[in-house]
Amino acid sequence: MVFMKIIDAHSHIDYITHKFQDDVVGTVCCTTKESEWNSLVELVGHDKNIYGAFGIHPWFIDTVKDGWEKRLECLLKTNRDYMVGEIGLDKYKPDISKQIDVFQKQFDMAIRLRRTVFLHCVGAWDKILHVLKQYKQSDLPIIVLHDFNANNEILAQLLVYKNIYFSFGKNVLYGRFRCIEEIPMDKILVESDSDKNIILKDIIDKTSKNESVIYNNTLKVLHNE
């Protein structure tokens, strides 16, 4: 039996994947709101195989309190390995204008501090692409597109950016993914998104992708290479 080495590219503090799946040797944990930040700091401090990403998810923009940007930046500066996430935009959730404001502030912070970003996008690719076009490619950080499932037209525009990675999870297992064959092998990651029923080995088997390449892709993301 060949032992795989897999890093879960996107989970949350309620499911540390490598504690439950033998093939998984590390877990990227993303926060969704400020109230989770301290808990993740503690988890990272006790387990070197947890990789922390801190941010405000678009579903929870109503939880932000005055000064949150300064507190997030101070937190990120305490550890150069801390990343930014889960941040992004969701067309089907309230107050897209406030979502854009919160997202833009966090994205600018990631650029300024040169931190990897874990990005959530549902139905708002036009707005995400508009933001990306405001910057030179050389200024952008590494960006992981969480649970990616967009059409070929959007994919073509995203593939222009050499520092974008595409993370796949439940949509692969449930047959709802699109255009994965069009994505270069060295840009693919796998994730559980904190779903205890998702076995990462099954995602790799389903896509017939090379697990060692996916593992190395994830290391590049974590090391901001």
C-alpha cells in the first residue's frame, strides 16, 4: 500500500483534517469572523501541522466591529506564516457593497504584507476580476480559489494570473465540478472545507491527479513561493 501525503488546503477550526485522515499530514484552517482568531492562534501554537489563515468571511460581515482592520493587521504581523482567509464575495448574501469594502481592505492587507489569500467567490467573479485588474501581477500575493467551480470563460481570465491556485473538494465527489481538465496540474489543490464526510484521497482518486504534485503545490502556497 502506497502512503499518500496530502495537505487539506481549506478547512476550519471545527475540523482538523489530519487528526482524522491517515493520508493527511497538514490542515489549512481558515477563520470566518474575528471571534475565531484567538482560537486559531491557540491551535496553531499547539500543532505545527495546522496552518492558520485569518480573516472575515463575506457571510459574516455583520460581525465586524470598529478597529477590526487594525486588529487583523497586528495579528498577521505577529507571525509571518499567518495567511489571510477566508475572504471574498457572495452575490447571494446581503449587502454586496459592504462585502466589497471588507474584502478590499483584507486583500490590500494581504498584498501589503505579502501573505497568501484564501478566496471565497459565489456568483461575483466579475467583481473579483475587476479587483485583480487593479494591480500588477507582480504585486499580487498567492491566491487560492476555494471550492472552485466556474465556467471556461471565467477560468480563461483567471489562468492569466500565474499566482492563482484552484482548490477542489465536494464538487468533485458529487460530480458538480467544471473545467478541472483545463487547469494545469501544478495549480490544483484539494480541500475538505470542514466537511467530515469528505475524504481527500477520494478527491485525488476521482480526478486521477498526481498526489505528489498536489502535495508540492500546497507547500508552495503555504511557503508563499
